[in-house]
Amino acid sequence: MRWVLVPAGFLVFFGLGFFKGLILFGAQSGQPDCLEVKTGHGAAGSTPLKVEKLATGLEVPWALVVLPKGDLLITERPGRVRLITKGALVEKPVLEIPVTDTGEAGLLGMALHPEFASNRLVYFYYTFKKTEGTVNRIERYVLARDHRSAKKNQLILDDIPSAEFHDGGRIHFGPDKMLYVGTGDAREPDSAQDLTRLSGKLLRLTAEGGVPIGNLHPGNRVFAYGLRNPQGFTWLNSRLLAVVDHGPSGEFGLRGNDELNWVRSGTNLGWPLIHGCQKKTGMQSPLIAWTQATPPSSVILYTGDVIPDWKGNLLITTLGSEHLQVVRLGPGEPSRVLGHETYLSTYGRLREIVQAPDGSLLVATSNCDGRGDCPAEKDVILRITLNTPAPE
């Protein structure tokens, strides 16, 4: 592979004129090579971990955010928002949202407004049954000062296509303070290539739900397209995102090929016209494609110091393959994969991972979602740190 410098003005991530200078990215048909993992998901990792159960008794936790003073908010797919404060799960829900929770639908993603510390605004992505049909929507609430209740504030975006499966659902605010939204194809694969539809996309909105300046197509919320069912994304740096996507599970007779992709404004990831490491002009192949079904459910770039060996690398939770994937990236070359390995293979389906302010990791299981083995303690929140040997 060779590397080339491309003018940063090529990106419209934050609007015209924001970036100056140059950025580096792989150039082989305009992208890095695709690593096809034909067998398994990678070797077992050797970093020693300490795993503690922070909370039990949850029902399909989907998203988790850390509040400024250390409390945790958790969405449960049946429609409840839960609070962990002072290390304990509060029995009474903060909020109950009327959702349709069949299949993969329900109360899904959650994000804090960039100025949450002063305005206490929280955004939720959920599935709702309207008179004319079921849709996904994003709604904003104001969290009480004690974090134990919330009031509806504003409907941000409505009528995102929904289906029993492929609802996407992950939402995050980016470094540009815009709201990014991962939507599934709602079981209509061709919609992922249609820029007039909200399904099968990564959307970029203002905090009020409008179309921000700098989007590739004026008046259009689409940031990237050609996705099947994205449930996680993160920023590799201020210019580049990593997005995980579910590969086919029967469409067109295809299976497997779950993906880790890198994305910039206007990227077309190809679904349903290409999958896995296939190539097509104008479309981008993934960084990694796992031939064996993986379903990745969330991804973060680890920046903490608690587990030094993981710093600067991607951490991906998975569902069907039941593990945490660590993807090692080239120093200073975030779109180059050096290797990958697996951890936490004894905790079942893993749905969400976030980094706490102290550098520890919080992981939510998804064993009670109808596809796993739901234990008596139900789903749990795990706290992950480095297992350092006690001094002799």
C-alpha cells in the first residue's frame, strides 16, 4: 500500500474553511486494503483484565452515558431509562417511553447535548407506533437536577423508517457539536443507496434537528450511506470516523461479512451492491470484514490510561460472536489495521461499551434480548480495568 496527501478541504465535515493543511489516508483505489477474516474472529488476547459487575437486573440495556458527576444513565429496549448513582442501580426508572419493542426495535440510542452540564438535555432514539405505521424517531428530554426524572422537550427528527429488524439506533454528538445518527435499512436494502430516504445512513443533524451547513448535499441530512444496520460509530480523529455495520443474514442468499469501516463525508459503503471485501467504483470496502457472523454492536476509540496496552485502539462489542474485539491501529495512521484480538468471551452477548472519565470501561450485556441465554440476574453492566498483580 502507498500513502498520499490529500487537501483537507476535500472534507466538509465541519463546513467550508474550517480545516487547513493536509490529512493522510490510504490510497489504493482511494482507500486502505480490506482485511478479510475468513475463519473465526481473531486470537484470544493476552492483556490481563479485571472484570466487576457494577449492576445487575437490567432488561436489554442498549445505550449508556456517563453524566458529569459520575452517575450513569442506561436505556432498556422495552422503553425504560435507568439510573446508576453512587454505584447502585435505582429501582424506579427515570423515564418510561412508550415504544414498540418487537425484534430489534424499541428504546435504543441515547446522547447528551454538548452543553449538558448547563442545559441537562438528553436525546433518545426509539421506535414508535403511529396511526399510519411504525417509525423510528429522535426526541429530546430535560433531565431533572437529581437525575431521577425527565420531561419531554422537543421532537428532533421523526419518520425514520422502521422494521422489526435493521433499525440502527446509535446516536452521538461529534467534535463539531452536530448530532450523528446511524439508521438501518429497515429491511429495504435498496433504500440504503437512495439519498432521499433516511434509512441505511449515517445522518448529520444540528442539535435542533435541522440540516447543518457543510453537509455534502445542501438541504440533506445524509453524511454517509450504503449501510445495512449500523449500531456503532466513533471518531478516529476530528476528520475520520470508524463505523461498524452488520453484514447480510439471508438477503440475496448472502450471510456473514460484518464490517468495520472508516467514513468521511459522502462515503458510500456500498450496501446492497457490494458486501464484505468486494469493490466497486465509487464505493468503499471496509477495513475489516469478518466472514463468520459477528454482529458488531458498538465501537469506541480507547484514549484512557487504565489499560495502557489498548490506548489508541478500537474496542468493538459483538452480539452473536459474544466477545470484545480489540482492533490495533497504526500509530498516526488510524485507517491502517495492524492486528485484532478477542476478550470477554464468557459474558455472552455484549451490546455497548463506553469509556468512563477515569479510563475504566463499562460494558453492557444483551443476553435477555431473545437471542441469548438470559440468566437469573438478567443483563448486567461490567466494569473493566487492568488486572495488576498484588505486590509480594
